[in-house]
Amino acid sequence: WLEKLEHSELFALDTETTSLDYMTAQLVGLSFSVEAGEAAYVPVAHDYEDAPKQLSRELVLEKLRPLLEDPDRPKLGQNIKYDKNVLANYDINLTGIAHDSMLQSYVLDSTASRHDMDSLALKYLQRTTTHYEDVAGKGSKQIPFNQVSIGDAAPYAAEDADITLQLHQNFWPELQKNKKLQHIYQTLEIPLLSVLSKVERNGVVVDADMLAQQSHELESRLGELEQQAHDLAKQTFNIGSPKQIQKILYEDMQLPILAKTPKGQPSTAESVLEELAQDYDLPRLILDYRRLSKLKSTYTDKLPGQINPDTGRVHTSYHQAIAATGRLSSSDPNLQNIPIRTEEGRRIRQAFIAPENSVLLAADYSQIELRIMAHLSQDKGLLEAFSQNEDVHRKTAAEVFAITVDEVSNDQRRAAKAINFGLIYGMSPFGLAKQLGITRREAKEYVDRYFEHYPDVKNYMEITREQAREQGYVETVFGRRLYLPEINARNVARRQYAERTAINAPMQGTAADIIKRAMIDIQACLNKDYPDVKLIMQVHDELVFEIPEDKVETLKPEIRYIMSHAADLSVPLLVDIGIGNNWDTAH
């Protein structure tokens, strides 16, 4: 097999391990395939009772090292970033990653719901594969892979490598037919995979003591909110129970029923409570309770337990093949969901800290989606505002409220910001009225006046909707494609949602492409000149770095330059940079 791999044009590779957590996973075996229908499994650490003698992990990895670390030897995997991370646990730097069948599927159709191997095999190869549960058991009876008999493990693992190769043979010709998609796959997604692997392994330092203190404070605040809720309801009840909340709000307090569940019960969903909270105190308290409770359980309670004992850091997982627009998402912990506008969210960010003699640098694209809208629509008013570095929200406020820029109040600027961002997300006058707490008529006047001043934005929206209806998809500036299966749906709500997506997706998708490009270029710069600088987080339009204090002034302009030149748009890309000892002060 070593000889086969050496003489192959491309080989598929898959690792079997003891854990999904890439930082703690231990290698149990590797599988390979160089031609469809043929694959091999090399067991190295099955250690159940009476397990047959196997080649040692050390021997196998040393024999494979020259192949795995050779950048000119093309490799293929299904979510190969995981395998790269696992091999890094044994000081093997997997290079020459040419293909990933998961990313091929994703670039070809990002709106397909599943890009895992079993789903893809069924959909594209009409093959029902052996699932992990088939060999390792389910639920509480599931055994780790090192306990699975080699007789069961070998066909399962070999099939993984074989199917990965067959999926590639299915997807690659399709990608080659569309040069834009091929370009996105080869110049963005594949190189980004190795960058993300590095960011994941870098991890971030969190202050466990500070989080414990915050948990304690949230606990007592939750107790206060619960007591206040009981006082308002004039009875004790379980504030975490939708059923009891439903009874108190709608039966005891007779609040208006704004929406019902599919089963016909009055709804206690967040959107409904938010509407009720504008007029009633109890729904507002319940919402506050839910928000703080979620922060406590997801972050202040959970983060300390996610600190890796060997590195002393928290290591998230970034996912390239989940969000339809091309945005990255993260899990365990989810870094994208820590609220920035609330005091509690900012305090959680304060627990993300720089180690001694280092600082955190946060670099954030300023109003990137509005700038992309200016580029796509070529609207003269927007282009001018951004080219002259005007405050675009203040300018919009002056035009919508028919006053001079100097007369704009903070509230009016805030309203204009809601209009600017609301419209690119396809918000209706009704939605705007709700957000700003004004009448629907006033909101409609604002929108009409907005479009009077930015007519090409309106034209762009209409043309985009029309194109989406005709071709069934929209594209980002770089040609990433987003399919809209519901764009001609009979159901009005579904169709309108698809229309809103058609307008927003090119902007959100282009912003995602730009930050991915920036990450690739910045990591190349760090690898070459600043090996002691770590890119540690990517959150929406922001990159966070851990930098030795003495390197900050040199690196700051370089990061700004690379990020602002990651795309060639009709307006400049502006990057805000902050520096601090923790993520909050750096923001």
C-alpha cells in the first residue's frame, strides 16, 4: 500500500479515532483508496481483549510521514480538516490537500441540507453505507472505536476511503464545468481548510475564575428576575415552563393572543413575547430570564469545562459547509452567538484574554455589507458616501428626515441605521415600524424617501429578484452560487422569504468570501514573517489575533492593508482595529 500511494495521482485518506474532539482524539487506524471499489484499512490501536497483533502506531506514522507531509503528493478526504488536526496530535503536518468531497458538495450546492458522507453516498452514488452506529453501537451501549473488532472496523473504515474517492470522481467534473465555482473551491475553500485547522489548534485563553464569578452573579440575577415575575403574576410558577407561562399570560392575565402553535395553543415563542413586552412587564421579564439563563448555561457554566487540560485553552470547531451563504459557523463553543450589545455578553468577552506579554488585536470590517450593496447596485449616493468616507447612517438620516447632516440626532441616526441594514435584509415597512416603534405609515414614508435618494438600490433589488426567479439562484461578487428553490413557490410567505434571501445572500456571501480571502492571505504572511503571532478567532466580520506586545505596531498596518485589499470593490473596504488585554477591550 505504501507503494500504491507513492505511485497514485491522488489518494483518499481517512482516520479512525477515539473521539470527535480533534484535540484529544487518538488514532486507532487509517484507511486509503486509490481507485474506486478498492481500499485498505491499517489498524494500529484496537486494544480490546484478544485483539490481534497490529503494526504499531509509531511505525505506521513514520512510514507514512514522507507521503503525508509531501506538498506535491495530492490527497483527498471527506472533512479532511479533522484528519489534519488528528495527525497534528502526532506532529505530522498533513500537506498536499488537493480535495475535500464535503467542500465539493457544498460549493456545488450550499443549500443542500446535508454534506456528510452517508447522505452524499445515498444521494449521488445510490449507496447505503455502513454507519458508525452499525459497528460501534448506539446511545449508552456505544463503544469507542478502539474497542470495535478489527473484523467489523476494516470494511467500515475502508468503505469510508472508497466512498470519498467515488464522491470526488462524481463532483470534480461537475465543478470543472463552472469555472467560477471551481475557482472558489480551489482558491478559497481548500486553502482556508488548513488556515482554520491552525486557528482551531491555536485556541484561545479564557479566564475560568472570572467566568465562575459571572456564573455566580447571573445565578443571583436570575433569582431576582424569577421573584419579580412571581410578584407580577401574583403566584409562584416555573419560569422555565412554556406550559405554565402560557396559562399565566393568556388565562390568568388575559393578555392578547398574537399567535398560536401548530397545535392551536397560544404561543410563548420569543418573537411573540417580544411583541407583548412592548406593552406588558411580565413577558419582558420572561425574555430577560431566558436570555440570561442561556448565557449562563452556554458560556459561563460551560466554557471552563471546555478548557483543554494540555493546552490550557478553549478550541472551537469551525464549519465551512453549514451556512448556505458561505459564512463560517463554529461550535463547542459557538463563538458567533456571544451577544455584543448586552452588558452580560461583553462581560463574557472580557473572559477571553491574552497571555502574559501579549495582547489581543481585533480587526473588524466596517459596514461591509452596505459597502458591497454600494458596489453591486452602483448607486451614486452610496458610492459617494463611502468614497468620501462619510458617516453613511448620518447621511441617510439627513435625507430621510429632510434635514442637514449637522442636525441629525443620535436617535435619527439609529433609525437610519435600522433602515440601511433593514432594507438590505429585505425588511418590509411593517418590520421597520415594529423595530423603530413607529406607525406603519411613517415607516412606509421613510422607505419611500430612502429609495428616492438611493434609486439604484431599488433597481438592484428588483433586478436581483427577477434574475432569481428566472435562474433559480443568485451569485456573490466572486461567483459563489446560492440556490433558491422556493423563489417561485405558491406559498406567499415562503416566496417572500426566498426573495429577501435573494437580495441579502449576495451581500452576506460576498462578505464571507472577502474575510476568507483575508484569512488566507494573513496566515500566509504570519507563516512567513511572524510565526509567534496567532490568529485565534473569526467571528462574523471580525478577526482576532494574539500578538506579542512588541510586534503590535509593526503588524497593525499589515493586517489592515491585507484585509482592506482582500477584494477590489468600487468603494474602499474600511477596517477598524482595536487592541486590549481581553476581547471586549480590543473590540
